Amino acid sequence: MEEQRIRRGGPPMWWRHGPPWLNRWDEERAVRWPWRSTVLLTVFVLTGSNFAAHAQEGERAALDLFARVLLLVAVGQLLWRLRYPVPVVFGTAATVAVYLGAGYPYGPVLLTVAVACFSAVVAGRRRAAWGALGMLWAAHVVVAHWLYRWLPPSGDGPASWGQEIVIATWVVAIVALSELARIRREQWARERAERAQAARRRADEERLRIARELHDVLAHSISVINVQAGVGLALLDTDPEQARTALTTIKAASKEALGEVRQVLGTLRTPGDAPRAPAPGLDRLPELVEQAARAGLTVAVEGEPPRLPPGTDLAAFRIVQEALTNVVRHSGSRHARVHLDHTAGALRLRIDDDGPATGADAGGSGNGLAGMRERAAALGGTIEAGPRSDGGFRVLAVLPLTAQEENR
């Protein structure tokens, strides 16, 4: 259903929920190796370090074989940054500390520490990332202010404290950007989980709605078929003409059931398509009375239904349908009364029969009253159902004329 919602409403807004590449990285980072990014970083660091060496010629030591090995080691460790972020962040920091301690030029080599730190923080290893950066900065301070006399390049003097402030600012910036990425990634993960939960909830609600519709459609029609099948079997030998009438009723009821089942299943089509047929409402109450009459139940209707929102109209129709179905199944009375009244912003439906209850197993699922209560509750209404003092049974439904569901 989430895919359907995206298809109907356009592409998802990745700036809210995270870019697709980050989602894939989250799901597959435990099994994938970042070959491409590591190769690109290797080319960038080696090429950039050559330019940095020319720019700092005379100030820092020239790049030699040992320097290039250190550069390859620093970048090569990043290949394991998704699987082992802690060893990688400390390893790159130590390698860069040796590189700078050997007097080689500043440059893109510092990017390897930034990438390793970013991966560690995003993976939740924040203290390791902070510790590695702190170790690198402390090593640079010791080399630049105390050990420079014994380390290349020869004749080098102590670094200015302004330079240390710049490096410290660089370290803080790396940490801040990494933390920002971690927070945003966690937010995207929460939003993805919420969207998945909402999709599951909508799917559950849709399944419940379809199950309720199918129950109401099939329970009524099959009850009519069951009653008429019994009549047909009982009269098959003694009154063939009456048995033929029962079979005709069974055919009509089954055709009606098939049509309504097709309409309910049509809701499983892609959302946004127009329905093939309007949902039933109280305007079809005469048809319902006729179907009940074919099952041997005489129904008297009192009152006129008002103009109702589609959701309320469907719920009212299904409640009357289920109540009459229960009379056919469970009551010894062959007479029922349906009373409609709309006052004080609510529709009142009252369905009565005179009983008594037959006590026989009518083959129902037992979900009829529960389905009626769910329909009424979804619209902000109520259902009361129970035996009357005179031995009959009453179902009383109160549905708001302005349904809550229609205002959402």
C-alpha cells in the first residue's frame, strides 16, 4: 500500500525521509565493500598530495617512497570502514600522525581521517571517533612544539599556536558534521519505521473493512439461500411448484450475492480508480425488504431515510441488512419492523422482531453484532442489541448525520 500511495502522490520527498542511496547503505553496509569510493579517494589523495608537495616545497619534506606508502595505507584502511569503524578510525589517525610527524606536506591526507571519523560516528562509535581525532591533534601538538628539532624537515621551527587553533577548528568541524549526519540518519530511520508502521496499520484497516463487507454481503444472501434450500428439500416431493419457487429464490439470492462480492472485491483495485458501481445505501431498503420476503420474513418499514454521507449511508444499510439476517437465522418470528428516525443531528435505526429465539445453529460466524458495532463506532455512533422484555429482540443504532469519518 505504501507503493500505491507513492504512485498516486508522486515520487517520495527524499529530503524528508533520506536519499535512496543512504537507505541502501544502511541495509547492505554489513555485506558490501566500498570499493568505488575508496578507489576515488585513493586517486584524489595521491594526486592532491603531489600538488600540495609542490605548493609547500621548501617548507615541508618532499614526498618519497615512504610517504607514498603511508598515503596508500591511510586510504586503504577506508575499505574496512563500514565493517570495522573503530580500528579504521584509530588506524587512519595513527598513520596520518606518522605522516605529519615525518614532515611531509599537509593536504588531502587529512581527508582520510575525516572519512573514517564520519563512518565511525554514523555507525554509533562516537567516543572512538572523538578519541582518534583527539589523539591526532595531541600528536600534532607534541611534534610541532617539542619534537620538531629531531624530526624532518631540517631547520624547521615550532609551529604557531594560531596554526593549532586552525587544526583544532578543523577537528571540531569534522565532529560536528559527523554528528549532524548521525542525527539525520537516525531521524530518517525513525521516519522510515513510522511510514512502515502506518502502511501496516492502513493495510490492517483495509483488510478489516473488506472482511466486514464480505461478511455482511454473504451472511444475508447465504441465509436466504439456506432457508429456501430447506423449504425446497421439504416440498420437493409434496409440492413441486413451491419447491420450484424456492429454487428460483435461491438463484436470485446467489446472483445478488455474486454482484455484491464483485463490488467489494473491486475495492482491491488500484486506489484512485472510480468505483464500478455506487455503494449500497438506504435507498436500496425496498430491495432488502424484497429479499427478506423471499426468505419468508415480512418486514414493515416506518419512516423515511434522510440524505446521508456515503459512509453513513452504507453503514446504515449494512446494519439493517445484518439485523434482518439475524432475524431470519435466529428468530422464530416471521415478522420484523424497521423504524427510521432522524432528529438532533443523528439517525436512529430500530429493528425489532417478536421472537422467540429458535436456539438452533444457523451456521453463522458470530461476527454479525461485532461488525455492526465496528461500523457504528467508526462513524462515532453506537449500537445497542439485546432481548426485549416481551420476548422479542431489538437492535438500536444511533449514527451521526455528520459522520466523523467524512470530516477527516
